[in-house]
Amino acid sequence: MATISAPRSSVRFRAWGHWWRFTPLLVLLLLAVFGPLLVPYDPTRVVGPPSVPPGAEFWFGTDSQGMDVFSRTVAAFRLNLTIALLVTTLATVVGIASGVLIGLHESRPGPIGALARAGGRVLDLIDAVPAVVVGLVVVALFGASGAALVGALAFILLPNQARLTRTETLRVRHEAYVEAATVSGLSNRKTTLLHVVPNSALPALENSSLVFGVAIIVCAALGFLGVGLPPPTPEWGAMISNGASDLGLRRWWAVTFPTLALIAAVASVAGAGRGLLTALRPPAARR
């Protein structure tokens, strides 16, 4: 008797030839881990005269307060990437779980179905609110802390992950291998964990690179507005905001280097996301 088996795990890499797309992100992650240990000056202290141009002593110059721009830019890699990583992990895990639950139960009658449909409407409502506005409210209520920023950004970004997973769940739950698992006597919980979740999570996993990049940008935007982490914490958005006033005086270095670091971080994540899409998707699905 023929059996119907589920597709192989969707996290199996199929295109190792695109490994080079992950190289910039790997370099930035190494910089985030080891960079703060290698900087020449304390990134939170005044180490020289204000607004010194780049030179042999201060490679990226000093800002208007006399803090070393190079040390602060490098140290900010750890903070910004750590926040983005925590936000991406939390938003993706919660988004996949909620998307699967909504997709499986929204068509059911009774209170469970009504609750699932209400959950979908709540996600739409959250997604309609601008991310920066939510960040401002959270900071006003809970203060400018790393935990508050992570929670706020994850709360903002999980609806898209949930919707992607819900859409895929609606397709997967009618696949022959899921029905075969149910007919064979497998419980609903095991069927969901073994077959529905692994084959519904792929779109959210592919979209995680976008969540990572958006988290970096929104975190920097909050810092630029002055509601991010308190000074003198090295953070790109705050550095750009503080250095913007120096541009009119042709002191370009205080804003240029953190801006380039922000662009490099987002671009490297975008490249890694493209490589992840190539690796996870079979060639036929990428056409």
C-alpha cells in the first residue's frame, strides 16, 4: 500500500554555492562580538578635544563632545545587532506560533474559531500602527531600556510573520500528507508539530532577514529622535542625530561613519536574506 510522506524539512540547504552572500553579515557579527574589545578608547567617555577631524590619533575623529567616533561606531555594532537579533527571534517565533494557531482554527465554529478570527484582526490592527509611534509610546510608559525596545519592536514586527505563516498554514492543512497523518491515528498536536509547523514556517523564516533590517532601522530612528537608549550609550541613531548639527560646519565625520555602518549592516542582512532564500527554496520555486 502506497504511503504519503511529508516533504523533507524546509530548513535543508540546497544551494551552498551562494555561501558568499553570508560573508558580509558574518564579518559584522564578528565585529559585534570582538569589536568592543579591540577599540582604542572607551566609547562612553570623553577622550580628546571636541570635533577633531580624522587622523592618526583618532581614526574617525571625535564628536562635538570629544568622544572617539571610531570606538563608538564599532561598539554600536554589538548593541544594534543584538537588539535586532533578539527582536527577529522573538517576532519570528511568536509570529509562527500565532500564525499556525490562527490558520488552523479560524474556520472552526464556536468560541475557538471566533477567538482565532479576532486574533487575526488584532494582528491587522497592530500592523496598521506606525512602528516609531509604538516605540515612542513604549518608551514613555516603560522608559528607554533595551528590554523595552526589544519588546516594542518585536510586538510591531510579528504581525507580518504571523500573516505569512497563516497563509501557508491554510494551504498546508489541506495537503494529502497532513490528512494521511490524521487518518493514521496521529493526534492533532503531533500532526501540527511534525507536519504543519515545519512546512508552514518557511515564508516567515525567509522574511526574518527583512525583520532584522527593519529592527535595525527603527532602533536607529528612535535613537535619532532622542528616545532610544540613554546617552552616552553608543548607538548609531543617536550618533547621527548628535552629528547632524556639525554638517553645517563641515564637520562631516561625526555623522558619516555611523551612517555608513548603519547602511552596511542593513545591506549585509539583505544579502544574507537573499542567500537564505536561494538556499531554502528549490530551484523550481525560485523561478
